[in-house]
Amino acid sequence: PNPVPQLVPASDTNTNGKIDVDETWQYTLTYTITQTDIDAGGVVNLASVVTQDPSGDDVLGSDDVQADLTQAPAMDITKSAPVIDPVDFVEGLLVEYTYVVENVGNVTIVDDLTVIDDK
């Protein structure tokens, strides 16, 4: 279900519950940005109003806004090796490195990840 915008009570300046000629009512709504929104680079939001005039005919209005979100992709890698006693350093010794890769940005990385080492 879509959340319902809430009327700011002070907007109905004469408190008659009717939006009179030249009267402006303000509504607010809080939306929580999702990871999908960030990955998409923004949020497009459409607001609509529907009511009836004194004759019972529909009166419609709508407006939209796009909120662009800054995408900041970033990766971090930490490489470590076990502590090896110097007497064990001999030709042919296998050293197993460990790599920890972390997405430290704000977007989901969707492409294959490749770790490259210079050895």
C-alpha cells in the first residue's frame, strides 16, 4: 500500500475543512530511500490530487519530481599473509595470501569481481 500524505494542519487557515479560493494546503510525506533507488541513480515520484467541484465533476491535478541520487561506487581490498618463522623460509615454500574485498561505496556492484595480484 502506498503511504498517504498528511495535511499540515496550519494549512487550512480558516479551519473550515474546505480548500477555499486562493487557499493553499500543504501536505508532507516521508519516503525511505532504498538500495534499489540508489542503484537506479534516483527516484521519480508522482503526486496526484482528485476531488470534486460543487457540481460533482472530478477535478484532477498531478505533478512529479525526480530526486537524483549521487552514486559513489568504491571498493576496498586488504591483502594479508601468515606470519612465517624465518627458519621456514626456503625455496619452494608456499605462502597463502588472503584477500578481503569490501564494497565501501553506496551502489551494488553487479559485474564479475576479479582480484589481481602481481605474483
